[in-house]
Amino acid sequence: MNRNARRGYMSGASLGIMYALTVLALIPLGLVLWFTASKGLSSVLHPEFFTNVERPVGVPGAGIAHALVGTGILVGIASLMAIPIGVLTGVYLAEYNYARWAGWVRLASDVLVGTPSIAVGLFAYALVVAPFHHFSGVSGSVALAILMLPIVIRTTEGAVALIPSGLRESGLALGLPRWRVSLQLILPAAIPGVITGALLAVARASGETAPLLFTAFGNQHFSLDPSQALQALPLTVYHYALQPYKSLQDQAWGAALVLVVMVLVINLLSRWVLRRQIRLAGQL
Amino acid sequence: MASAVGSRKALIPAPRRPPDRFRTLTAVVASTAPVLLVVIVAILFQQAGPAVKHYGLAFLTGVDWNPVTESFGAVPAIFGTVATSFMALVIAVPIGVAVAVVLAEQGQQGLRSVLGTGIELLAAIPSVVYGIWALYVLAPWSYEHIEIPVSDHLGLIPYLGHPAVRGLFNAALVLAVMILPTLTAVSRDVIRAVPRGLRENAIALGATWWETTWRVILPAARPGIFGAVILALGRALGETIAVTMVIGNRYEIPPTIFSPAYTLASVIANEFTEATGTLYPAVLIELGLVLILVTLTVNLFALLLVRSAQSRVAV
């Protein structure tokens, strides 16, 4: 009996330790959020932080408008490249999952998720920057698109595979060709899941720094021209954080706060869309 | 579905079906991912050409880094990459597996989904935000409360002296935080794939929760958890910005685990825009090539491990 009691205590204690470790794992999340919020808030509270551009150190009223717009352009162009390709690939993987080629595509996109983003940046540099002899927003978008692609592919595949096969079969039974079944019947039913994937990919791309260092490069001025160098929010954080001036460091924290809020909002939004998708698919 | 069509064919001659153009079209579009993978490696290899020709294999065994005399060797960068990644794994694996066990348990869905969401949000935070946090908060704290006490009390042990705010250990610390979500999510899925019957049998035999977990569930999930660890290793090897901000950027094999060092990715991030001439950029691209080949191999190995573990368990 004594031995059994000891086993029980041991079990309870280890369960407690595991829960404690889980809480420990969440402490960094709390700390990162707390410090970006508390250190970034003073910058963010000035409205001109969002409307002005970079100013020399010591001149008040500096802002990140050029970085916000730059990130928007970079991620926008990257989305135009990655989302159509990613969605069609995802549809292919789900609709023809028995095809041998699908296995290879799936493996390649899983490997692509883990590709170091700095190496993708080097690739975009060699492909777009070097031939044109200057840094450009487009080259940054190419790098970001490569990082977005596998996320869009796998979430689209998951969303399409969730649709009950009865829908597909009834479409085919009515004599619809495969492409109409896939694109006009299955894909619309799976659209919330596809949106989730696109949102997650946008969130990932907005936070990437390494692939932009030598593609979009950064720009001190307000620019809307993707054929020239563009500033981006993560580049602002990276460059300012390493400066010795307190005012620049404060701006780095402010930009980091904007970035974190943006990414977390997109993530929570995508989670909500996904939950709707699962409920809808259950009703089909 | 394919088999249904196949067996029908055997009975009556199938009518001529029009070719499935949609399938061809989407298959071509889907080729983007594999083609990209091949093209990335090929282009990096081509761009690194001058360096590969000039230094040959000596590049992979050299320890110098002097752009002026064009004397380059990759060993310190490779060492820094491997050392930070392994230290990060040592810190993250016990915590990550424990979290995965908690998240994979049945019941108490409310609490568990909150914890799971938290861990997933940890993955969503951009690397540069971890970087600025590590630089101004984590590294100074760890310098004062971990490195100085350790080197004061254990400094006589080799490799445990010379604390520094920016160095190998602090880079590993922030890496550990960053790989935790990957580790947890994959391990949780693997643990969930362990058949319920195994757990129920153990409980029916009178095993406690801990005995079930430690002697039945975890051994059954071990190959998959190993795959998750390797996958996390791949992430750690390629992580750039946060590491660059706290590793100290000194191109040498560090004398202790607290000393400033350099990684493959950080060298590229710091020096590529300033690299002039033909040889210097090519050398940096060759570092990138080494990095991508290593991570691709590691990822491929990990994916195959995780998949075979999941399919074996599912049968």
C-alpha cells in the first residue's frame, strides 16, 4: 500500500512539474509582449509616428510611415505571386492526392518551409538584384513570396481536403468537368481555410527581416516605387535597435510594437476564420 | 477512387475519356515548389563558383577571415552555427516534450486550447522582435543572473568562464525560445497519434499517469519526437536575425560557451551588402550554400522520420 501511495505521489508530482514547464514555456511570450508594449508605447502614442518619415537624430517628430507603406507594397506584390500559385498547388494536392507527383510536391513544400530565409534572400539577390545592378522592392517581394508559398500550399490543401467528398461526387455525377468541380464547387466551400492560409503567410512575410537585407535593402525616404529600394517595418526595427542613440532605440521599440500587434491580430483573425471553416464543413 | 475506376475497366471497355487538362495544368503549377528548391540550390552553387574554384575544399577547413588579404575559412562560422543550435536544443527539448505531453492529453479542453494558442503565438512573433528583446532584456539579464554566478562558482571548469552580454550562450537562449513552438507542435501531433489502446491497456494494468506516460506513451512516440527534435534543429541552424543581434559577431572559435562568436547566417547578414570584388561576395554565397545544403538534409531526414513514425503508429 505504501509503495502504491508513493507511485501516486510520484505521478501527481510529475504531472505538476509538466504543467509548471508549460507555464515556463509561456513566460517568454508574456515578457516579449510586455517589453515591446511598455518600451514601444511612448513612440506609438505620437500620431506623427505613423505619418512622418525618418529624421536626423535629435530632430523630433520622426516616424515610420515609409516603412509601413514599404511593408505593404513588399507583402502585397509577394502575395500576388505566392497566393495564386499556392492555392492552385494546394487544390492539386488535395484533388489528386493519389498522383505520384503530388507526393514530391508535398515533400518539396515541407522542405521549403524550413529553408533558411537568409539563403532565400541570397537567391533573390542573385536572380533579381545582380542583373539589374540595384536593390529593389520587387526582389524583396520575390524572396518573401518564396517564404509564403509553402504556407499557402499546405493550408489550402488542408482546407480542400476537409470538404466532404459527397460534394465532389454530386458535382461529377451532374456531369460537370473536373475543373468546374474543383474551382467552382470545392474551392468556394473551402474559401475560409484558404483565407486562413493567405493570412498566415502575410503575417509571416511582414515579419521577415533577413531576406530583405540585400534585396529591398531599406530606404530613408518615402517611396512607392517597387523598382527601387524600399523600407520595411522589420528593417526599421533591426537597424535602429543596433544604434547607440536612445531616440532611435525608442523608435525601434515602437516599430516592434506595431509589428507585433499587426502579426498577432492577423494570427488571431485567421484562427477565427478557420474555426468558422471547420463548423461550415461539418454542415456540408 | 482510382482503384474503383481501375476495377471497372477490367469488366467493360472504358469509354474514351477526354484528357483531364485541369489535372495537367495544376500539376504544372504545382511544380513551382520542387523546381524552386532545385533552382535555389543551383543558382547559389553557380554564384559561389569563383570561391569554390579558388579555395576548393580548403575553405571548409580554414579558420581565417580576412577580406583584405582574401583569406577565408568557414570553420568558425560552422562551429558557431552548430554550437548555438545544439545548446538551444539542450535547453528546449526537455521543456518542449513536457509541453507536448500536457497539450496532447485528453480532457480539460478549455485550459489546453489556451495554452496551445499561447505556444502557437510564440511561433508567430517575428524574429527581429525576439532580437530586440534579447538584446535589451534577455541578454543583460542572463549576463547578470546566469553567466556571472556560473563563472564565479564554476569558472575553473573549462569553457565556463569569461561571461559576456553578447555571446554564444545568450544566442542559444533566444534560439531555444524560438524553436520551442516547432518542437512542441510536432511532438504533440506524434504523441496524439499513439493508439488509445496502448494508454488504456497500461491504465487497465494499474499504471499511474506518470508510468503510462514515461514507460508506454513516450517510448511509442520516440521516433517521431526524435524527428521533431531534428526539425527544430533545422530551424535553429537557419535562424538569422535574432542570433545576429546577440551573438557578438566575432569571427573565431570561441574559448568558452559565453564568448562572442559568429554563425553562417549572421556573417552573411552582416557582411553581404559591404562585400566588394568578385571573391568576397562569392565566399559569402558559398557560406549560404553550406547552410542551405545542411538545413535541407536535416529537414528531409526529419520529415521522413516524422512521417514514418506517424504512419507506423497509425496502422
